Amino acid sequence: MSVSPVTSSTGTAGTAAATTAAATTPSSQTVSLTQFMQLLSTEMSNQDPLQPMDPTQTMSQLAQFTTLQQMSQLSQTQGLATANSYLGLQVSVPTGTGASATTATGTVTGLDTSGVAAGSVPEVIVTGANGTTTEYPLTAVSQVQPSAAASTSSASTGTSASSGSTGSGSTSSGN
């Protein structure tokens, strides 16, 4: 990546423009931390010695960039956690548009996280009643409910688990 010298007369306008450009670019044109630091160092080396950049503003922009990067990572992590929590549950996903709009329903049997590193959302792999599997973006899921098999087994498990925990509680309180 080549970086052209900043020709701003104020020294700080170039940094503000670069930060604004980085914040408004599409995800396919985002600036990495390394690129941001290269841009910042080039700008600092080409600044006007009579009007140097304000170091407070520089640190503020670096902090904003870091915060934005951390929020993006948190959003990705949250999306993965949400997708993971859907495993084994029955979901509904609207498909089609207009008069041909329908809702696909099935059990989430897997996840496709191959695009998450590039900034896309994880996809859930839904197995329908007829056995076919289809991938849908996590954001397309409109309704989540326990699958019929899971709710039957959890109801019987819940009864034995609650009586087991009562026994454990009495043993613990006896100590």
C-alpha cells in the first residue's frame, strides 16, 4: 500500500479526513491497524513544523480506532455465541419475497463460520423435516424454539435433575 504525503495546511485536517474516510468505507475497504499506523506515521513525518499536530488529538484518534476495532471483534464474538446457542433448536427463516414468501422451518444442525473473519455473519445450517440442509445467515432467523425431541427429553431430564439437585442440596447442608 502506498501512502501519499498529506498536504494539509493545518496538520490536523488530514488526520480527521483519514479517520472519517476509514470509518465510512465499506467493509471490503476497511483499514487495518497496521495501515492506520502507517498513515499516521506518514502524516506526522510530512506535517508542517510551524503548525505541528496536536498530540492529544492524535491519541484520541488512535483510541477511537482501537475502540471501533474492539467493538467489531465483540460483535463477531456475540454473533458466534448466538449462532452456537441455536444448535439443536428449531428455527424459522422467511424465504422468498412478495406473493412467493414462505417460511422455512427446521433444526439447526451446524454452523458455517468461514466468512466471520472477513466480517460477515455466521450462517446456521438448518435441516428441514424432509432431511434437506440449507444455510441461512444468522440475521435471517426470525423465530427460535426448542425442537420437539429436545423439549421431550429436557422435560424428563428436568424432573430427574431437580430431584437430584434436592438430594445434593440436603447433603451439602448437612456438612
